[in-house]
Amino acid sequence: MIKYVPPTPEDLNRLKAQLGYSGEQMAELASVSGGQQWRKYTGGATPRDLGMHILFFMAARLVLPPEQLQAIADKMAEIGAEVDGTALAGHGQK
């Protein structure tokens, strides 16, 4: 089993600041429905823990080159999904 301790809201806000992203851009990076959804991970009385699968997806989009993201999208399609691999590559390291 993989041990996972999610980032804190402060960690996520620091990443947002480092990237210079808006809440909407962070939501798009994480593939959540919008800025309000993203804020559920970064604020309020009881912020949600960010699931490992979401953080993994975000990290992959930030570090992998487009051709590797396309290879992942191709594998997803081989499994049976419909996904636009070019949409995965909309982010990169700043």
C-alpha cells in the first residue's frame, strides 16, 4: 500500500502562488469543476484533503512533456476511455 499524507491548505496555496495561477487555473490543473471546488481544498473551517490521484494528475501535468502525456492518453484510450491528450498538456513548469 502507498503511504500518502496530503498537502496542507498552506502547501496548496503556496503552489498556487508559485505558479501565479488563479483559483480557476488551479481548478483546471486539478481537473475539478471550478474555483469554488478548488477552494474546498484550501480554505474554510474544515478543508478537504486533496486525494493522491488528483495531486498525481496535477504533478504529472506540471512536469511531463506533451508527448508523455499523450502516451498516457493513448493508454487510457486503449483501455476504453475517450480523452484528448492535447488537453492534458495545457500546463508546464514555470
